[in-house]
Amino acid sequence: MQVEVRLYAYLRDTIPEAKKGPLLVDIPEDSTIGDLLAYLQLPDESNLIVMVDGIRQFNSYPLKNGSRIAIFPPIGGG
């Protein structure tokens, strides 16, 4: 199946193609968010904020063909 992935902030630096726009990623049919994050090899994997089709989801969430995924780094402040 294929999903669309958008990376934000410094995460775009980890995959050069992400700076040009969304990534189209081919992953196995039974993949979860956790599987996708492992495939992309993003830093701070356990602390990322992941939205699937506009709704916050967690690593065990099963993905569907055509899902639109936005991945944000943790938000900090002080």
C-alpha cells in the first residue's frame, strides 16, 4: 500500500526529498504507524506527534492505503 507522509521542522532534514513536498511511501498492507516510523528511521521516534488524516494517532494504529500522515517533532518551550 502507499501512504503520503509530510515531515515538519527539523525532521525534514533527515530525508532530503521531504523538503520538496510530501513523500509517497510504499509499505506492507498490515503496517502500523510504528512500522512506518521504523522504516523512515526518524530520530526521537517514541516522542513524535503523528497525525493520520487529521487525527492524532499512536504507534499501534493500523495504516490504510492512501492515508495522509503528518509527523511533527516534540514541542518544547520554557
